[in-house]
Amino acid sequence: MEGRGVALLLLALALVALICTTEAKPTTKSYAEWQRSPSFRLSVLLRRGGTPGAVDSGSSAHETCVVLAADYGQPHRGLTDAHHVLLFTRPEAYSHDVEQVGEDEASRGEVLDFYGHTEAAVMAFARERLPCLAHADFTAVAPPPAAADSDPANKDEILELVKSGPPGNRIDLVFMGDGYTESERERFVGDMKRLVQDMFASTTFASHLPLFNIWAVFRPSVDSGIGSGGKPKNTAFGLYRDGTELRGIYTSKPQAARDACREVGPDACDFPTLIGNDDYYGGLGGEFTISTRSLTSGTIVLRHELGHNLIYVGEEYDGGTAYFGVNHARSLGTVGWTHWLTNTSKPLVAQQSKLLLQQHAWYNLSRAPFEIKFDSAGNYKRWLLTYSISGAPTADSVRITLDGKELPFNSAGTLDRTFTSIFSDEGFTRGPHVLKFAEGKKPAAGGSGGRARDGIMLQLCNYVLTELMDEDHYHTEFAFPVNVSPLYIGAYNTYKLGGSLVGYRPDHERCLMRNMSSPHFCVEGMWLNLLSRISLIDSVNVTTDAKVASAVLHALPLGQKRQPAATTTDDAPTTGERYVLTWLHNGQEQPELQDRFEWTLPLEAARGRWVAKLHFLTPEVRYDPRGYTTSTQAFSI
């Protein structure tokens, strides 16, 4: 009996070990299943040289970590298995006027976004790369206590501007107004609706609207407007200009903005955006997209700065510091848009151009003329001058001359900063030249002449002068204004801050990441970046009774499911898009169900394993290596 008892005990222990081993074995999932599994996201602001309020890691580089997010949420479809971790890095802030801080300062901070299917995998991966995480404060991203919601007077007003579907399978933009007092609530609501209309009812984001939910958060400010001279007003999020010039706008209360965005709800704070109650140009990109309510420049700044995050790209204009993403190649051999090239019959060569001048001048033209002397070798056939000026409301506000010959100045009729281009099909002669910006007609004695109101001076903000070869060697894609002739895709020189060649961009001046006045940008890059976070299939609903089984697939409203109200009124090619829906039953395609979003079959015939495979075809995507334009969902009957 004793030997039998020992044998039974050993058998029992073996069974326990088998059970434990079986339970510990990881579940095998297909790639499609991983694409639909929730992801853990860790977002960290990394600063070098120290950040107020952050804990120093003690490293020699004096790095500090501020945790921006740490939670499970929407799937990232780029993840392949339980151990895979994705890392995306971007500058802490993008400034269209990078010279205001300098290249070193602009590169000090960066945001690192880690994605994985498990918290353990993400944290292990991140800690290897960021020693300062050991000292970071994670409490700021913890869910707020329930008591915080007990007093309705302390709650922000959350408005739903566009609702296309559940936040867990949509891209959510959150507009938060700053410098709007309680009495200015109606202005806030009107401004947010106008900006959404400007952004999504025309070319820029119109075809992508069904992927978005758009929210507005109203938190009243004590003071109206935003600060200047480096001093914030008493406002909800503390927006301010560093000086008085119309350029960067910063927030002095980033944690307040993070908290307000998170209050919108789970998975509903993908892209936090701050809109200042200010009538003039200004903004910033990065962790927060920042712009103003300006009727003339608010949308221009907003779509450019949002482009950085929605497409995950850097700049295209000359004189910047952040160049990366689908719109940038370091060499001709690394060009990633070869499937879009206009001329595929010849080897790719760079379009021939030379940067002559580039500067953010920030010069008060009321003091004296601004004169630039330069030399040309006379080797190019054409030139392009782009510049921006503020405080020039009339056509005679500014006088621009080149070698004494007057150039046209067309005022936009506003004090706001405006961007202008002058194109010449005659190149410079060899030798010295002089470009001059000067105040035009003097204001009447004792009056401002419409200038210097609201503290807006007559100021030359920036200028860029580029020499271009003839059309055979430099395709301009259009004569001014935009879209006179067809778009040309090739490889165009881009010059970083300091004037040296940093790489190549796809086109001349069409993309809004280079040309602030253009409504066009990298549509393929945006589709793929957004679809990496959401599925084309919202759900497949199955019902059965004693005789039949029915299935209904609910898809994003694209292709033949696109609603007329979401169709662009401009020139985005939404008419060329469609869905292709394939049903597989026990591994076999069912041709009779092709492109049917609803079907009913006899119950016995329907029993088994089903897979719905939905593919999105659009002229705006030509190459999808990761399969983001295809979604699948499996179920059994």
C-alpha cells in the first residue's frame, strides 16, 4: 500500500505539472489575429539637459523622462507577435520658424512612442533604451479618481463635432480651446466647427474623414486671448508667444492639456490639439498640435502641424531640422516613392536647383529697408522667391525690388502673416545682385495707416530664393497659381538649416509640408499611417435560428459605403475607390457571396469556420507592403 501511495502521489504531481505547463504555454495566434489584439502604448517625452518637474536619471547625458501615456488601447496593426515592440520617435516640437530656437535647441527633446501586445514586453524594451524611466513618475497617467467627477461644475464641456464610429476603431482628434472666457463659449463652438469644415470639406483631409471622430473640449479661461513676450495669461492651457512676432506658440500648462484630452474618454485622445483665441498666425507641432482661430492663417497652420503627426513625417521646406518619413529620402538610392514617379523610363536624377538665400529675418521694415546682397553664377534659367510678411494690409504697404526693378506685392488685405511666391522664367545674370524689402507708402501723419494695430508690426518674417534650371531639367509641375499643369513626381533637393543638402522630396511646391499655402500633401502616407491603427471592419454580426444563419459586415464608410455627406467637394479622387469583400467558409472562397455585406444561408450549410476579408482600393494608395488596406475577421457558426 505504501508503494502504491507513492506511485499515486507521483502521478498526481505529474498531472499538476502537466496542467501548469499547458496553462503557461503561450497561445498561438495568426498575424490577422494579432492585428486585432489590443496594444500597450508607452509614450515618453525625453529631454536632454533637464526639464522642470522631471526627475534626472543621473546619466552623463542628463536625460530626463516624462511619461505621457502608459495603457492598453487600440491595436497597432504593425505588430506581428507577443514579443514584437515598435518604436516611433519624433521631435518634441516642430516649428516652421526653427531659427527662433536654433538647431541644437530644436533637437533637445523628442517623444518616443512604444507599442507592443504586452506591458511586460514594452517596458523591458523601453527600459533598455531609457535608463531615466527608472526614476519617471507614472502617476500622472493613472486614471483620475472617481471623486474628480463628483462636482459637475469642475467638469469640462465635451462636444462631439464629428462621430463616424467607436473610438476604439477610429482616429480621434480633440480640439481644446485656450483663452476663451465663459462669455466666449459661442465663439469657441463656432471656431471649432469652422476649422473642422475648412480641414475636412476640401482637398486636404476630405477623403479620410470617415476614419475620424472629432471632439471639442471647452474649459473656460479667466482671461481672453493668449500671452506674448514669454508671459502666459490666466488661461486654461497657458498658451503664449515667446515674443511679439507671429511665429511659435507654446503651452505653459502641458499637463492640464493632457488631462483635459484624456477626459474625453478611452481611446478618444489620439491627437490633442490646442486652439488659441487669437486672430493671428502662430502655432507648433509635436506632442500637441497648436494653432489659432485666425480666419486667414488658422487652418494653414493647423493642417501643416497636424500633418506631422497624422502622416508621421518631418518637414519639406528648406531651412528646417526635422527631415524624415515617406516624403524624405537621404539619397536617390533610398527614394521610397518610386511607384509614384512620373518618368519611369529613365534613371532617377535630381531636379536641378540651387538654394541661394534662406533666412528668418524678423525685421521691422518701418525702421529701415532690408537689403540682401548676393552673387549668382548665372548657370540657371529661372528663379523662385518665397517670403512671408506681417502687418501689410494694403498693396502699397511694402515695396520689393530686385536690382532696382520693382517686384509685384499683392496684399491679402490683412495684418496677419501671409506667404507669397514670385516666379521668374528668366534666370539671374552672372555677378552681384541686390534684393530689397522696404516700407511702402508711409501711414498718414498721426495715424497708423492700418499698421501696428494689435501690436502687429510691418515685418519681414522670412524669405527663400532658389535658382531653377529649365523645365526639362526642373519640373515646376505648375505655373503660379497652383494646379495650372499636371503634377510631376521626381526627386527635388531639400536644404537643411545652414544651407547644406539634406536629401530629396517628391515634388516641387505642391505639398503643404513645404508650401504652407497648398492644401495638398502625402495622401498615401496618411492612409497607411491611419489604417495601421484601425480596422476596415467595425464588426460582423451573426444571427441564427432553427433554419438559417445570417451575417452582416459593418465596415468603415469608405468605397461603396461612403456617405454622400463625407464626399469631398474638391478634387480628392474618392470616386475611384471601392471595397472588395471576400468570404471564406472552411478555407474555401465563396464566389456567390463576393462583395455582399449581408447574406443569409441555410443553417446546416452555414455551419463551420468563416473569415471575412475586406480590401480597400483607392487611387490614393499604390503600394501597401504591410497590408493595412486589407482587414479580416474570423467567426464560427
